[in-house]
Amino acid sequence: MQAVDYHQRMPRRRDYADELLRSFPNGRLVNPEGSVVDLPFQLPNGRPTALRVSLPAHFPQERPVLCVLVPLQHPAVDTTGRVRVRGAELWGNSGSVSSGAAAATAGPGGGRAPGTVSGIGPTDLVAVVREAFTVLLGPEAAAQQGLLAGGAAVSSGGVSVGSMPSFGGGIAPGPNTAVGGYGNGSVGTPMPGAGGLGGAAGGAGSGSGGDGSDPESFLEGLPTSVLEAMMGDEEELRRVAAQWLQGTSAARALEDVRRANRSAATANLALARSIEEARGHVAIVRSGEYAAMRALFEELYGRQEAVVAKIGPAAVLARVRQEAEQSDAASDELLERYQSGGLTVEAFVEAYTAAREAFHSLDLKRQAAEHTPLLA
């Protein structure tokens, strides 16, 4: 019963998303599972963007992923747009809970007592997000946009945004810096009332993300007869695999995308019909001007063709090829004169080098022109 209560008291992934939406009312869910949340904000240059918070399948045992949706040059943002903050890096770090605190919360059999996995609760995720906003914008700009809930938000799990370390845009660490029991960079006794970001990963086990996407849990729920049939029948294996895929978050997301595509295609077809009707009306209105406009068009088109014939891409390419061939022939003629004794060595070397240099220069131009789409 204690194990059942323990798992029932573990916050679900959707609980974390709901807490983010309560703390940041402008945020929105990207997918129905609530594993991806976008939190809009403004960069210092006024450009709007959003901080995307992704919760992996095994969250909260796995650390959250924070990314900026637009390219941003910042010490805390890598080339993929991922935001690196201390709260996220130390998420679920068992070293942040001292052995004495772990022993104090131990239950029967050496595990944690039910209900004690509060160090990585939903409010801790909010604190990590506020730390990211503080690092990206600085405390004043983040507070002005209402992203810090008053300036220095402290979660129930012991994450103090006001004292988090900075990557250049946030606040420098103070003497009471605490992330999951960390004080002054040590791993000693946790702060009073701080469950810490770490330590919960070991107590929460390695279960699935709760969306049915864990193949091990799916296989454990199948009867033995089905498993035996899968081992001997490839078609049965494919059928069971398809059944499992239908229950995954990826399959549901794909179905949502398909529905959105169908709606977009229907709207596009309706828009295309409206455009065709508008074109018909425009054609009726302009039918009286067709003859004059056609004559003007043909005159302008003829002038363009005459100009293109003289200085167009094809003419330029032909001229470059001709000059390259002439330069190559000139260098061959110098070589023949030298071989027949008509030139001295000094005169031949100087003239032949200049001729080959001119040829290679023209040949490079020819190759560049042939590989240019407009001239090819």
C-alpha cells in the first residue's frame, strides 16, 4: 500500500505544465500531453520570442529542457538554442541531499517514505524557469515583464531564483545560494524546508512518462500467449507493435498534425476557388483592354529579346569560351615557334608564361559561368 500511495503522490507531468500555466498566464501548451509549454517574453531589443519548456517521457526523473525559439547569442544559450542554467543541470541530482536527510525520510526497507518526494515538485520547475528568465534578461527586465512574480521567487523545493548563479545576464551567487540543498557550492545539510531538486530521481524509480509510450510496461501487460505468438509470427509482432504505437504520444501528435493538415487543405481549396472566381471577374473587367495591353507587351518583349541576344547570359558565355580558346591557341603557337627555334629561351619563357596565365584566367571565368544557373 505504501508503494501505491508513493506513486499516487508523485506529481504527473501534466501537473508541472499546469503549474507553469498558473505562474505564467501567457504560456500555452504545444501538444495535448502537456509535455511542451511555450512561455512568451521579449528580448532586450524588443523582439518577441518564447522559452520552450520540454518535459521528457521520464520526467521528473529526467531533467527538463529549456530552449529559446529564436537564435540568440548569449553565454547561457548554446548553438542549438538550449538554455543552460544551474537549476536545470542539477535537476534530480541525488548528491544535493545529504545522507542524514535521506535517512530522516527513509521508510521501511530503506526507501523513501510515501509523500516525501517533494524536492522536484511543480513549483521547482517554475523556479528553474524563472532562473532562466533571470539569466537571459537580467532581474530588472524579467521583473518588468512579470516573469519573476515580484522579483525573487523561491520555490517550495528550495530553489532560490534571486540567488541563482548567472551566465552574464543574471544575478551573482550570494551566501545563501540554494539549489536542492546546495549552499555555497557544497553538498552539506539542506536548508530548512528545502526538499532540494536532487534525490527524488532515486526514489521515483525509472517508470514511464505516464503516456503509455514505455515498451517495457506495454509488454509486461501482454498475456503469455500473445508474447509466444509474437516470437514465432512476424505478422503478429507487427500487429502488436502497431497497437503499441497507436497509444504513444508521438502517434497522437501525428494524428493531430494530420487533422490540422486536412483542415488547412480544406481552407486552401476554398481559398483557391475564391481566387479563381476573383480572377474571372478581373478578366471580364479587363477584356476590353486586352488587345492594347497585348500589343504593348509584345513590343516590350521584343525589345528585351533583342537586348538579351547581344548582352544576355548566353552571349556572355559564348564570348568567354571564344576568348579562352584564342588564348589557348596563342600559347600553343608560342610553343611551336620555340620548338622550331624561332624564339630564345628567355623570350619563350616570358611570353609563354603570360599566355598561359591569360588562358587559365579566362578558363576559370568560363568554368564559373558554366556552373552559374543564370549562365548555364
